[in-house]
Amino acid sequence: MFKVMSTKDVSTNEPSKTLLYAHHGFGKTYQCRNYEKRFGKGLIISGEAGLKSLADTEIDYLPFTSWDGTTDEERGVYSFRKIWSYVSSPDFVKAGYKWIAIDSLTEMSERLLENLEKKHSNTANGFVLWGDYSRIMTGALKAIRDLPLHVLVTCLAKEEKDANDSTQYWPLLKGNAVSKHAPALFDNVFCGVRTTENDGKNKPTVSRYIVTDEVSGWHGKARDPLNRLSAYEKTDDITELLVRMSAPEDTKKLSKKSEDII
């Protein structure tokens, strides 16, 4: 006999799985500060050159400089796979982390491709390399997404023209197929947009928006069954959106009107 369940019983308060992609200067790494304030203790797996925007915080992080290269713990040199072995261990569970961030997916993608290029340096068939790349990257993203805690994955954005000569914005990953498939693996895909207004008289005003839907060439989406979010949200804190979406159903709708700013 099957025990038939109801979708009404599916929890809306489960850990969030979010991909955030944006151009340089939006503040992708800065979101880790918001995660720490909102959810508690977290770990950043960092492939970026620095974490200066978080220098005044005390968030745990581990840097990776390769996909599967030499590790020197005394010098703080780690491979992504070595760090992932820790994330998969009982020690990680004991550490009590509430969220984890991959900063950034762009760097993670480049390190994997570097590793595979060395591995396949004597292979004439390039399809083998790209087949391995797609399989490993997709598997890694699924493993990250399925962790039982809040997940934030950041990525740079890239621009490309479609058949109608319209600009499309996608996560900047090696391999177009993986770049366009990656958003499908996450519950939430937020696109960060930074705008600057300058009238030539006063100090320029910088505003930040989150695109949460498929609009203006951006490919956002949100696990938002009660439609609490607008397509454009004027905020620099994505955890605000996560909390709003997971609020009880009888909570007053808090969504804002969309603004045609892009």
C-alpha cells in the first residue's frame, strides 16, 4: 500500500537553495554578511582573490586554489575537492553551520576546467573533456544544493545576444550548456542589478535591485507560491526576500510594485 501525501504538507520553511548572479560591483560576496546576521554561523568556500567586503566580520571561510591539486593546510592552500571532503564529514556537521556559500561558481568552473585540461592533455577528442566537465560540474552543483542547510552560490554574469539581437544575461560558467542548465538546479535564482544615477550636480546615487523572474534578458526565478515577490525588488539583501517567501500563509502580503528600471 502507498501512503499518499498532500502537497499542502510540504514545508515552505526548508533551507533555501539560492543562486545569485550579477556583474562586478553588485555585492555578491557581501550577501554572506546578510546570511550570517539572518541565519547564524556559516562557512564560505571562497575561490575569489579576497573577501575585503567582509573584513569587519568573523565568518569562517576556506579558500580553494585548484579543483584537485596540492593541499598545504599550514599555508592555507586547499583544493575544492579537499574542502568538499570536509563538508561531507562528521566534523562539518559537528561545527553547527547553518548556511554555506560558494563564492564563486565562476572560479569553481575555471578550476575544474583547468584540472580536466591537464587530465585530457593527450586526448584528441575534445568531446570527452567537455562531457566530463558537464557531468562533474552538474554533480557538484546537485551535491551542494542538497546540503541540509541554507545554500548560497554566487556567480558573475555574462552577456550574449540571442537570435533577435536582444541581450541575454546568464551565469558566467565555462561551457554554454552548463551555464544555461545551472539555474534549473536551484529553487531560487536571483539576478543582481546595480544602477547609478548622476545628474552632474550631486553625488551619484547607487541603487541595487534583485530580478526574481524572467524579465529584461535576466533569467531569475523564485520558489514563491504565494507571489509575494515582484519581478524587480529594490533591495541589497536577498535574505529579506527569502524570509518574506517563507512566512506563514496568513501573513499579510508584503510584495512591492514592480519598477521598470532595466
